[in-house]
Amino acid sequence: MGVESIACKYTKAAANSSKIALRSALLTARQTRQVQAHSEAALAARIATLLAERTPYCVAFYWPFAGEFDARTTLVNWLHEAPTHCAALPVVTEVGGALRFHRWTPETPMKEGYFKIPVPAHAVAVHPDLLLIPCVGFDPARYRLGYGGGYYDRTLARLKPCPFTAGISYECGRVTHLLPRESHDIALDLVLTEKARYE
């Protein structure tokens, strides 16, 4: 193994170690943050504004997990605005594969999916044109730090046409330095927190 290969190997290992430590710290910060009603309302309002601006047909969001913002009420309100609106949840159908998106309404029966996260019990596949993507952290260039499984990276690389992507985070997930990244990482179109809109 040449010197350059050795350097690359250890640089990547250091970056991965750094991401693991940062992910752990950000998850702790999110789960121990004091939930405030006005902050939750502010983030919900930013999402509602984005939906009004983008006028999507189908919005994929996420079932809240590990202290993530719960966007369900915002999506239910949006669904009630027009009968043509469609919402969907991500579903892991293959470990290590890309996500699929299955239609969701407040009345949809749910079942336990991978990682014990609820998913629609009946698969009605849809292609969303806007994704609300949970972020453990994000940087000034709108690159996202997730849970490390790479599901959204693989999904965004394969979805054609690629949906508009909005990261959803709390301000405690914002990092001021650029995150370590790899060639397959894709910047989000914007990130919404309870305090600001980053684009």
C-alpha cells in the first residue's frame, strides 16, 4: 500500500470517528433540550410556509424518533387544505438499500418497520416531490449528518426526478464548521429550524 493510500485510509478513519463523536453529542443535545411550545410552533410555521411556497403534490416526511420534531400535525393540516394533497412516509424494504415512500393519511393503519419505527401497514407506493428529512446535525453548506445508515444518501442518488429536499432540525443541531463528507453526499436545498431558514 502506497503512502497516499495509507494517508487516505487514516484520514477517512479519523473523519468517521469524528462523525460518530459528533453524532453522539448532537443526539444528546437534542434529547436533553427543553421542549418549548413557542419553538415547536415556530418550526411548524416554517414548514407550513415552505409547503405554501412550493405547492407540492406529494410530501414525504418522517415518523418522529429520538427527539425529532413531530411534523404530523402540520402535515395533517396541509392534507386537509386540498383533496389532491398526498403525504408519504419512508419505508426500509431492503437493509442497505434505498428508501421507498408509501402513502400515509391520519387514518392509515400502521405496523412496526425496521428500527421499530411505524410505517404504513399497506404499501401504496408514491413518488414525492418534496422531502422533509430529519437531521441529527447540519453544516453551513447544508450538508446533513444523519444516523449513519446512508439511507437518504442512497435514496436521493436514485430518485428521478429528485425531489426538493428540506432538512428539519432544531438549532442545537447546527454546527459552524463543515462536516466531513464523501463523494456521494448531497447538500439539502434548505434547512429549517425553530430559529431560522438556511438556504
